[in-house]
Amino acid sequence: MTMSKLLIAAVLGAAIGAPIATFVGDTKMPQSTLPTGERVAFFHGFGDGSVTGQPALASLARADAWLNSPPLTAQALRGKVVLVHFWTYTCINWLRTQSYLRAWTEKYKNKGLVVIGVHTPEFRFEKNIDNVRRQAEALRVDYPVAVDGEYAIWRAFDNHYWPAQYFIDAQGRVRHTHFGEGSYDQSEMVIQRLLMEAGVTG
């Protein structure tokens, strides 16, 4: 089977399976096996937004590569509001969030927000950096992307979902999370509140 057929099969599988799980309200999410053998939920459930606050930005230093940006560090991001979101390019649920991520990047980038995509692969072919680079360009992912082929950042955040969003304040603390699609107005309000706390009023 060619790579394009594998990609189509993966996208169709996610597109068909995820809405069914959402419809029935199943809290026991379907599991997927990562190339490492680790079992994770690949359907992107809905988080309650509660966070105990464990800084994980330091793990960005363990990225395999960076796209659209020089490497970003926790120290360089100090004083910024950061939205870290985990994605993989075959994830239909992430694809539906992309227009919002792009809009927030554009709207708030000059007000102290840094959006960082962490590309963590679900399938082996998504570990290929050339594939990630091509797909990021094709899907108009123009904010910084940390390539996380070895799941180092994923594990540091103790993440289990695609897409997953971690809203981090100017002191580097995770203040809110959201897993899956939806709640876009609430997510934008979280961004605005954290920017206001950081002293941005414009």
C-alpha cells in the first residue's frame, strides 16, 4: 500500500471513528498503539480544563527539530503567554482546529501570545521529518512547530490526546487545558485573560 493510500485510510478511520465516540459520549476512548508500543487514546476527548500546574516548557529543548522558527526555550518564552498544542498531520480532529489556531496566532502574536505546535506522530510514516515539513506547508501551519518524533515533549506534558491544548501563563505555569475540538470561545477567553494578567491591555 502506498503512503498516500495509508494517509487516506488513517484520515478516514479517524473521521469515522471519532464522531461516533463523541455521539455516544463514551468516556472510555478508543486506544491506539504508538510506534514505541505505548497505548494512548487517539480520539480527542473533552478535558475539564483543571490543571495542577506543572511546568513542562523545558521539554521543548528535547525537540528533534523546529519548523518555522529557531528553537524556542522555556527561558526565551518567559513573560509570554504560550499555547502549546499537540497535533499530528493525519488527525482530522486537529485539522478542524487549525483555522482557530491560525487566527489566534495572527490576532495575538503582537500582544504576547506564542502558539507552538508540537508534532507528535501517531503512525511511523509521520516520524519522517520531510513528510512533516511538506504537510505543515500544505496545511498552512505557519507558527513554530517542535518536531517530537521520540515523544519526549508528549511525555513531559503527560499528554494522551491529539489535539491537546495547554495554555501557559507568563510565569511558565500550565493554567488551562482543552482536549479535542470545540470550546473555541472559551479557549480564546483563556488567552485573553492570561494576556491581561501578563500586563497586555491592547
